Amino acid sequence: MNRPETRLPVEDLNIIVAGQGGDGSLTVINLLATVLQQSGLKVYTERDVLSRIKGGLTSATLRAFKGDRYCIGGHIDLLMAFDPDAIEKRAKQLAAGSIVIYDNSGGDIREGLLDPDVRVYGAPFARQAVKSFRRDLFKNSIGFAVAGRALGLADDFMRATFERRFARSGPQNLKYNLDALALGLALADELGMSAGHGLYEIVPTERHQRLLITGNDAAAFGFLAAGGRFFAGYPITPSTDVMEWLDKYIADFGGVVRQAEDELSAINMALGAALTGVRTMTATSGPGLSLMQEGIGQAGAAEIPLVVIDVQRGGPSTGLPTKPEQSDFDLMIFGGHGEFTRAVLAPGSTEDCFYLTALATELSQRYQMPIYVALDQALGQNSASVEPFDFSRVTVDNRPRYSAGEVAQRDIYKRYAFTENGVSPYTIPGTPDGMWLVTGNEHDEFGHVSAAPGNRKKQMDKRASKLVSMVPDLPRAGRYGDPTAKIGFIGVGLTYGTILEAMEALADHGIATQYFQPKTVWPVLDETLEFIASCDRVYVVEYNSTAQLAKLFVREGADGSKIENVLKYDGAVLQISELVAEVLSHEVAHYEREVNAA
Amino acid sequence: MTTTFTPSRPYWCAGCGDYGVLQALENGLRQLGIAAHEALVVAGIGCSGSLQNNLSCYGYHTLHGRVLPSCTGAKLANPELTVIGVGGDGDGYAIGGGHFMHTLKRNPSITYIVMNNATYGLTKGQPSPTSLNGFENNVEEDLDPVLLGLSMPGSTFLARGYTGQPAQLTRLVVEALRHAEAGKGFAYLEVLSPCVTYNDTYREWRTAVFDVEQDATYDPNDRAAVFARLLQCRAERRLPIGLLYRNEHPALESVALRKDNGPAALVDIDSALLKPRYEKLMQSLMR
Ligand SMILES: Cc1ncc(C[n+]2csc(CCOP(=O)(O)OP(=O)(O)O)c2C)c(N)n1
Ligand code: SF4
Ligand SMILES: [Mg+2]
């Protein structure tokens, strides 16, 4: 390998592992992510999969960097391909001087496909794996060794990582993987990549431990940390991880996870559980959220606390199950028949997923209503290095629940009592003399079904007033960039990292911007409208075709003429360069208009 | 003593079978000494779905068809509660039919009383899954939910009562409540509860019912024999009542919940107390 004179420190490294679905690209990326994070770098990983278990071109991408990045970069430094088709697909993204390592078991790649300055190494990973272990899957460990050498990872560092990673998969499997690693290292020698001569300076460090976690898992953890102890769900990509994470850990804390027969059952199991006082959540995506609408309305009307995570995917119908979209906001905010109170929180970073889900859990109790946490496929399933969670920032308070003692001190108890802030204290079954009637029919203060017009209006107004009284408790926006800039960005979920980097690029072009990252999407807070009012132009970046967020802001009083929509709904991830180009072209047009007018 | 809601008077038509079900349930709760504050009664949507308003227990009026998931969620969250589901045949076998099958399969220790009037009472007399072929232009065969229950391996208690035989009905309610209270699983009791207004079946059902408890040869523990007997009754247009089938199978809460855990609804979630344990879990996830 013609190696550089000095080995470079990693500043910003992008690695793709690609192959056919089931090839195990994700395993290799996860291993690399672990190693790179252990060497003190932050990492971000993304997967691009199809909704099937085997076959179809899939890939996983890893970005390792110093500083803060929340998305994949625009160029590739190292491409590892188990399938030569992946090289064809990615050829254009390869940076000058990048490395391509590929499995040539099925033949070599076409002459002239890649730029001459791309360094290409072919080796028969699959053939070796089958020959030595009778299993194709071990090609991942062989490939990992070659990629590790190219990057400059020390052999024993790789070995130690394998020992930890495969420790629990049984001694036989660990042995095979270690043997495969050794085989890969020998192959690397043959290719001229000897130990200690990789591209980068990557050394293990124990200095700073971080979590490498997905948004889904972080959200599940946030629920647990806020006292969440009951989860009912039905598997659906890309939200299933939330259920699976909780299933692993919640019982250690006295909690329960139940997989239901469908979403209708899941949401109603959740409601039944929530009535017993346990903090309850469900998580779903697109089609599941449609099925849950009646139940979420029930939570609103009957004032049952409930957290609903929607990991948005491409819709409508079955849509694009594994691709990100942000097209359920209208459903979350306006969905369900009739009018009821709900709030919608929207994380931007992986940390936000933890803190906002924890807050949603607390608020659902405090205000006795459904609270949505809106993720998207990318935020939910991509993983990022995050600082350890600060549990002291998570509040758990049993207000407004009445204990048996508190009930006993009262002459009268009414489940739906009219109160100043609209929240009626509740009791849990088992509490003597705290009995209630909870119902989604309109009801009086005791919970008796009532169609009396005066009472109806008062109960409607009471429930609606909670949306006002909760405002001080709702999370405020994250703010980034130049606070005096007249050009603003608004975006949630997976737009977060893209916007932040686009701002840097725009600053290089001499365009100052600021970014308002709303964490409460519904109700629309005054701060959102004030931000739009303070700018000359606001780019609202969202993954849908109808500008759901932008229209929401206008409906709530924002000046629509200030808003430029950046809409992405092709299932692909918005590239930083795309966003920069779009903003630049608008700004140029705007500038020309101003000059012409003058 | 604290005053809470006063149970309302039933709003059913005079002569509606549901009065008899309410009476039997009140008797059953009293006989077993189940305190009002320890029971959660979950009701569906329909004429039958107002029964919880006439008791003084904790009452939850769920969505149409969702009695069983609501009950299951509550029971799993707090197995110490007495959880009783009540609803109609439309609620339980049509819109909630899928849940019925899965609840039989899961076997949570809850009592479920279906007031079967073979019609949709509240929406004014449309055919339901248990309506006979020919009722109100119905061209489908009537469902026998007990036969469905027999085909589910997890079934542990399948019974049918008739409001025209109140003493037996109370006995069956007591048996059902006992089954669930003892943690033996899902106690399913269908009650033939005529709708005098839209499908007055008193006359037919009085002559059609066949009390298996009067038959010394009837063995409710023999699944195949019960199945054969029920098919025979069906061919003869008779309606078997009594405790029709009984079996043993682990209850959902006994296998789905961690053994040493108390009720999730009552577990201490004090964040200061648990912080070290959350930290520990986080440490195990760090790299
Ligand atoms: C989702 C939904 N669909 C339809 C209805 C209308 N609806 C109310 S009660 C009922 C049928 C009630 O029949 P059944 O369950 O047999 O109860 P009954 O009145 O006979 O006791 C229907 C269809 C509803 N409330 N919700
Ligand atoms: S309509 Fe039928 S089911 Fe409803 S209350 Fe009247 S008699 Fe009973
Ligand atoms: Mg009915």
C-alpha cells in the first residue's frame, strides 16, 4: 500500500460498508464504530436498508470525527463492498485518495470504473469464509480485519474488540470470529497493508467514555428513567427497537412489556394499564399510528396519561417502511375525530430523544393526556456518540395523584373536577373511596355520562385549558448560529445535523444564519412565531411534500411570506450540499430581485 | 368517609336481560366479599356497556370492542386488582372478535361477561355475529363463541348462563370470579340476555336452553367430548348452558411477569432512589 509519509489524525472520516441485504454490513459498521469511539472520536452511523431480510443492495455508513456532527458527511473515504454493484452505485461519492476494499469472490470490478487516484483492493472474502468456516457470514470478520489495517487500527486492539463483542455469543462463535480476523489480517499482509502502516493515527483511549446509542434506544431509556413501567406495542419498522430495548431492561425495574395482537389492542392495553397508575407508553410508525387514532382520542377525552412515540417513515399506506419522512405531523396534531388535547414534542439530536421522552412521560402524568414524541426513521435508527445521560435532569413527581390518605381527608372526590389549571387529581384502583367512572363519553365531574350542554362546554374547555396551563412546562427550542442573523432555519428530527453543517458552509460563503430547533411542535409556542418574525427569511426544512410544519406555523400566526420551504420526500437523505445549494440559489435570486428593484 | 360518584340507575328498557346480569354480578361480588375499591369493571360500548355505571366499583368505559385489551393491560399492570370485563355480543365478537381469540389464547386472570342478545341493541337492532341466519335479512350463520373457545388451546373456563335462570346465573358468575381470583386464568361467561325491544328471544331461548349441569354424563373437562356435545346441541337447535368447559393452563400474569416483581403499578419510581441503578445500566451500555 503506498502509504502517506505521516499518519494523519482523524478529523472527519466517512466509511461505507455495502452489500446485499443479509451480508452483515451493519455488523462491520458497528464494530468499526465501537473501535473508533474507543479511540476518543465521536461517531455517527446510518443504515440504508430495504424492508426485507435478505437481498437487495443495502449499506451502513459510519462517520468518525472530532467535534460535533449529527449526520453523515458528503464524501466517502473508505468503501468496503461485499457486492461490486455497490461500487458502481457509490463511485461518484468517493473522495480523492479514498480506499475501496471489495470482495472479488464473484470477479473483479470493471476497468476504468474508478478514478485512478482511488486505491482499490480486491480479496475473496466470501470464498475464504466458506472455505475455512463453511459459512459465508464470516466474511464480515475477514473484511473488518482488512478495513482495520487500512485505517491503521492495531491488531490487538481489533482482537480485543472481537473478544468483547462476541464474548456472549458462545466460545465456538468467538473462536471462529477470531480465526476469521486472523485470516483477514493475513490477507491484508498479502495486499501490502502491513500492521502499523494504515492511513490514520488511531489509538485506544480510556479517557472519555460515551454512549453509542440510537434515538429509539435513547427514547426508551428516557421513558424508563422517568418511571415508565408499562409498554404495549406491535412490531413495526422503524419503531420496533423501542419495544425491544424496553423488553431487555424494564423487568429489572419492575416494569412490563407486552406485545399485542395489533395496534388496536396495543393502544388499549396501554390505556387499561395507565388507569392503574403505571407510567405507560406505546411506540409505532405510520400504519400503526393510523390504527391507534381512536385510542389516542380516548386518552384525550377520558384524560388518561399516555406517551406515544411515532418513528415516522415514508407514507402513505405501507409507503417506504425503512425510509425517513416527517409526514405524520398533521396526523399527530389534528388526527382523531373530534377535538382533544394532545402535545407533540420533537427531538433533533439523539440526546433530545432521551430527555424529551423522559419529559413527555412526566408531562403525560402531570396533565393527564396523550403526549407524542415525534421521531423519524433516521433519528430513531441512526446511532451517535452521546455524553452520558444526566439523570438528575429527569423529574418524577406523582402530582396530581391522590393517595388513600389524601382521599380520606376530603368530603368528596370527583375524577373530573373542574380546577383552575384544568387538571383533575386522580386516584388509582385499589384506593378506598377513590372510585371513579372514567369514560370517553362526555361526562360530568364524577364521570357520569352527560349530554347536558352547560356541562359539555365546561368539560371541553377544561380539557382544552390544559394545553395553555402546560406551556411553562413544555421544552423550549434549541438555538444555534448567529443570533443577529436575518436568515433562519427551522427543522426537527433528522434535519438537525444537516442544518447545522449547512450553516457552516453558508458562513464560508459569507451568509450568516441562525437555527431555531423547536422541541415543542404542538402547541406552537410564541417563541416560534417570534423567531420567524425576527428573521427576514426562514428556511423550514422538512421531510414531506406539503410543508406540514411551515403551514402549521402560518396557521398559528406566522408571516407566510417569510417562509421558504425546503421539502424532501423522495426517501433519500437530504445531503448537506443539496441544502446549501438550495439556500444559495434562493439567496442569489433574492439578492438579484433586490438589486433590480433598487 | 369520602363521597364519590353515586351509581346511576340502569337505563335499560323494562324487561331487558341486562338487569339480570347486573343483579348476578352484584350478588357475585357480595358473595365473594370483593370490595368495590378493589375491582375495576371495564365496559364496552352498547346497551350492555353501561353496566359499570350501576355499580360502585372503579369503572372504565372503554372504546367499542376494546374491553379485553383494556382489561389485559390493567391486569398485567396490577395483578392484585379484580378485573372484570362486560360488554355486548357486537362489542365482543364483531369489532372485538380478534381480541377475544387472543385473550382466550393468553389466559389472563380476568372475568369477562358477554351479554349476548344476538343483536346490536344500542344501534337499534342490526344483526350481530350471534344473530340467526334470517334475522333482519341476515344471511350469515350464527357464531358459537364457546365452540371458538374450545378450539383455543389456552382456554380454561367457558360458561354460558341465561337471564331467565337467575339462580344458576349467579352461581356461574361466582364460579367465574373465583376462577379469575384464584389466578387460574380467563373466566369467560356468556349470558343469553334478551333484547326485548329489537330481538325478543325470551320465548325461543326458554325452550332451547339445555342445562348441562342437569346431565350427569356431561364432563366439562373432556374437550373432545364437550366439542361433540356442543355440535350435537347445535344440530338440535338447543343452547347448552352451565359450566361448559374447564381446563388448567398457566395464567398470563403468572408467566409473562417476572416472578419476584410486585405490581408494576405500585413499584417505587422515585428517581433519586433509582439513580444509581440507572447509572449502572448506562455504564453497561457505554463503550
Ligand atoms: C368504532 C365504533 N363503531 C361503531 C360504533 C357504534 N356502535 C355503538 S354500540 C354498537 C353495537 C352494540 O352492540 P352490542 O355490542 O351487541 O351491545 P348491545 O347494545 O346489544 O348491548 C355499535 C355498532 C361505535 N361506538 N364505535
Ligand atoms: S334496546 Fe335491547 S339491549 Fe338495549 S336496553 Fe333495550 S332491551 Fe336492552
Ligand atoms: Mg348485543
